[in-house]
Amino acid sequence: MANEKNDHTEENFATIETALGKSEQFIEKNKNILVYGTIGLFALVLVILGYNKYIRIPNQEEAYNKIWHAEQYFAKDSFNLALNGDGVNPGFIEIIDDFGSTPSGNLAQYYAGICYFNLAQNQEAEAAKANFESALEYLEDFSSDDLNIMPMALGVMGDCQMELGDMEKAVAKYEDAARHNDNEFMTPLYLKKAGITYSVMGKHDKALQLFEEIKTKYFRSFEYSDIKKYIAREEQLLGK
């Protein structure tokens, strides 16, 4: 029995030695590849660290320091200056061009979209159309995890689509805005906009469904105050 154990032990050692031998042969044959691979990985880490330290973080700080001038013009409804700058300080367009990959550059996309939307309000058809299209372009490039600002961006996109005559896309954006963050303020607002749009489209069953949702779930909202009027109209149109 002892001999059998010894035999098994010797066999195990032989197997291990064979495996180690093969590993050593593999390393010996491929040592240049392994060395260069390690160097390449190390170089990549250095590039990433260098990019973060010398490019990304400084860019973020510079963009943050520059955007506030445009934000001040935006707060004063000086939308042209907010977009294009004042000749000394950059506007949102320049910030997007120079720092589009930074958080401030992303935020400038939102501001630019709202600026173009507001500029279009008091313009004649052709100029207004171009600005509504520009507003959509910038807002579509904007993204945010903020549960308040993203629904507003989606809602303005819906308004732009309505102004451009595409009610299908408009109502889709209104519903996206309503469902993005369920709350008493924005959800009923965009449900109502979606409901009105469906009504204009002749889809009175869908309009009624959204109006009844406001009545049932958002009775503390501003939209609740006259929602019965909208429900009654849709019911009449549906012959109920």
C-alpha cells in the first residue's frame, strides 16, 4: 500500500514538473510578447493618468470658470449674448466647441437649446423654424442624471416638435418627460400637454386616459384644477 502511495506521489510530481516545464517553455518562447504587453499596459495607465491630470481636469476647471458669464446673460433673458458671447467672454456655443466633453460643456448644450427655443418665440416662420431645429439639435446632445432638468429638456424638445408640426414626435417627448421622474409638478404638466396633443391628433381615447390619470393621481397639482373640463370634452367627443 505504501508503495502505491509513493507511486501516486511520484506520478503527481512528474505531472506537476511536466506542467511547469511547459509553462517555462511557453514563457521562454513568448517572453518578448509578454514583456512588450506589460510595457504597453503600463504605458496605457500612464497615458490615462496623464490625460486626467493634464487635460481632463484642467479643461473641466476652465470650462466651469468660463460658463458663468453666459449663465448671467441667460438669467437676464439676453439669449443672443448667452449663445454667442459679448466679445470678451465666451457664449454657450464657444464653450460647447471648446469644452464639449466636460460637464460644463454638456450643460451648455442644455442652455443653448433653451436659448434657441426662446429666440424662436417672437420670430417669423422661417427664422423661428431654424431656431426650433437648432434647439432640438442641442437638447438632443444633452444628457443628465438630474431628475428635474432632464424632464424639462425633454418637454422643451416636445414643444419644439409641436412648433415644427410633428405631433407624433412631440407627444412622445411629452410622455417621456412625464414618465422620467414621477412627481406632482412636472408629471401632470407633461401628461396634460400629451393629452392635449392626442386630442388635437384625434386620438381622444388616449387623451382621456391621460387626463383621468391626472385626476386620479395628481389631485394636488395645478393641472388638477381644471382637468374635469378636459375630461368632459373628451368624453363628449367619444360619445360617452
